[in-house]
Amino acid sequence: MTDIIVSILLIAGAAFMLLAAIGILRLPDLPTRMHASTKAGAMGAMFIMGGVAFFFLDSIVFARAFAIVVFILITSPIAAHVIGRAGYFTGTTLWDGTVKDELRENYDAETHKLSSGYEGSPESVTPPPESESPEDR
Amino acid sequence: MIPFVINIVYFMLSLALLFAFIRLTRGPSLPDRVVALELVASIVVGYVGVHAIDTGVSSLLDVAIVIALTAFLAAIGFARFLERGGRRND
């Protein structure tokens, strides 16, 4: 019984990692590649660690595998966010078929200020920005 | 059953490693390479886990923890380097 659970978890984890690798190879630009690699890669590593925990059936091994899973779960989105942000600001070209890039018009890459695009319009609730101090970036 | 499954999983992970390595060498910009490098580290964590099952040495999981930690720090460092405007050599 344990063998079956371990086998299923290992195969599922390896399949997710293979999907992540195929995605990173085939997809056209940086955000889509990150979309494939981050989520599916973290999921694959977590499945394999679950398989390890079920194979050994030991409390210490379970604690270690759980620590790895929690660590991957916390750090993988942070790393993806930081790389994606850096890639966007360094001017990575998006795919030709990209439909919408809402950040491009409303974000000032120099001051890192995000505007809603509705400042000063009648629907605006907040008053338009008067003067920005460089501290509150 | 387990040794057969482990062979299949080794094969699949090796294929994934190959694909990520192709993107690492070909990737048009530096962020692409960083993403591929992060995926390689993630695959290696899986590899270490499968190897721990294969050999029955549970201490190998510590190696997986260290690899995950260094991969995270490398990603953060590369992103800082990119955003501060380091030398780009795509």
C-alpha cells in the first residue's frame, strides 16, 4: 500500500517537473516561462518530498520533508515576483501576441510610482497628487 | 515496484533537466537564464529526494534543504543585480 502511494507521488512530481521544463522550453517570453516553471516546478518538488516522507515513515524524515515543502512554498513565489519585476523593468520584450499590458501606461519606471489612470477625473475619490516626496516610494 | 518507478522518475527528471539546460544556454535575455537556473535547482531538489529513496539514506534531505536555500538566495541576488543595472551581457 505504501509502495503505491509513494509511486503515485513520485510519478506525479516528476510529471509536474517535466511539464515545467517543457513549458520553459516552449513558451514565448519571460512572464509565460515563469508562469510555467515557478508553479509546476514547486508543485513537483513538493510532490516528490511527499513521496519521500511516505517512503521512510519516520517522524524526523517527515519533519525534514515538511520543512522543505514549507520552504519551497514560501520562497518560490517571492523569487518569481522579484525576477519578474527585475525582468519587466530591464525592458524584456513581451510576446507579440500579448493582449494587454496595463502596467506600461500607469507605471513610472523612474520614480516607481503607480497611478490608477483616474487622477483628476470626476470618478476619482482621492484628490490628485500634489507633490511626491522621494521617501514614500 | 519502487525500483522500477524510481528508474522512470530518474528518466523524467533527466529529461526535464535537459530541457531547462537548453533554455539556460539559449535564453535570449539574462532573466530567462535566471528562471531556467531556478528550475534547474528545483529539479535537483527532486533528484536528491528520489536519490534518498533509492539509497535509503534519509540524511540526503539536508542536502535538498541547502540546495533550495542557495537557489532562493541566488535568485534574489540575480534580481537585485539586474534591477540595480549591472553589466548586461546577454
